Amino acid sequence: MTTQEQIEKYIASLPEKKRSEIEILHKLIIQVLPKSKLWFLDGKDEKGKIVSNPNIGYGYQTIKYADGKTKEFYQVGLSTNTTGISVYIMGIEDKKYLSETYTKTIGKASVTSYCIKFKSLKDINIEVLEKAIIDGVENNKLTE
């Protein structure tokens, strides 16, 4: 199954309200990052045990660890959880930047160093979310 097929299957499996909102966000992110690599993580480890919620990923970065090992990962991630939706913006060096820049203007959302979590699209300013995604990708220090 291709990554696109996995993403479509995942979105189709969601309850209607979340499905429609994830479809909107998926289209938005693809529009904002049209040439980005697509990822799908099913949330399972190598033994098949569920360790996280499934994630759709966009973009590409190489994370370098202190021991010299590297890992390929996405720049922007999209996931649902029991309380709503999470948008992950990875690789911003300044861990305070996202929350300091967007908490006051995003709307009713929790903003951490790499995650914007909200209950529903109606709770946030989607233009501010789009700006945060673009800003995060442009400020990503790990992009190749």
C-alpha cells in the first residue's frame, strides 16, 4: 500500500467530525507545502504494539543525535487524539518560539515548543495555523 493510500485509509477510518476536519487540514498542508514528502506512521512499534496515535507527516528532515546516529523524520505532523487534533511543527531550534509567537493569536489551543493542540477547527484561527506551519518549516534547522 502506498503512503497516499495509507493516509486515505486512515482518514476514512475516523469519525465524521474529525474526518472532515483532518481532510481540511491535510489539503491545507499539502497546499502550503506542495512538494513535501508524505509520511504515514501507524502508531505501532516494530513488534506491532500501539505506542502512539497514527500520524500523517509532511516534509523531510534529518535528526542528528549526540552519538552520531541520524534519523529521517517529517517536519510537520497531523494527528487526532481523544480530545481533538494535534499539529506538530518539528525542528525549530528555539523551544519557546512557537508558543511565544502564536499562543495569543491562534485561538483556543494549547501551544508547546512543537505542538498546537485544539479540540476543533472552529476553535482556532486557521490563517494563524497556516502561518505557524510555514514559519516552522522556514525556521527548521534540521532540513536538508
